[in-house]
Amino acid sequence: MTGIVQQLGVDRYNAKKADRVRVSLETKLRILKQPDIDISLCNISSRGFMAESSSAPAIGTDVLLFLPGIGWTLANIRWRRGDRFGARFSEAVNMRQFWRANPPMRSVQQGPASQAA
């Protein structure tokens, strides 16, 4: 149903806003009376997320986002540009719980010695 979370970095835009963590996670988005939508989560904070999908929901739509380790979480679509869209969670997400359930995958770098084998 969902993939492994890859943490790509932290974006700090404003001291008053929660840090957005850049991630790569394939998951699902649910809209009332519609089939689940496959999405690619691009960043997340305790207050909201940004994602990409070939069928981005309309602004103002209430959605449920599936977060591994947390479950279905209610959010409202706040903006949309092409295939990208952003949403605000109705209640803050416990990021500590999210990262405990989804430890960031570390990339393994291949050096010249390992390629010569």
C-alpha cells in the first residue's frame, strides 16, 4: 500500500512555522465517495504536507491522507499548481510517532573499491 520513507532534507522557511521535511513516500489519498488516489508525498510537517498526483484534488476539498504508523489523517487542500498540491492537517500530526514508525532510509554510497569487485 505504501512505500519506504526516504528523508531528503529539512526546509526552514520561517521561525514561526514548523519545519518541513522533504521526503519521498508513495501513499494514498482518500476523498469521500471516490476511489483512493495514488500520490507521492514530497514534504511534510506537523501542520501539513505537499504532494504530487496526476489527479490533484480541488482547493477546499477535505481528504484523508494515509501516513504509515499513524493511519488516515484528515486534511484540507489549500493550494494546487498543476500536479502539485498542498494541504493543512485538521489536527497536528505527531512527527515523533511518524519517524519512529518510519525511520529514514539511509542511502548507501558505492565507492570505487566496491564497484571493482
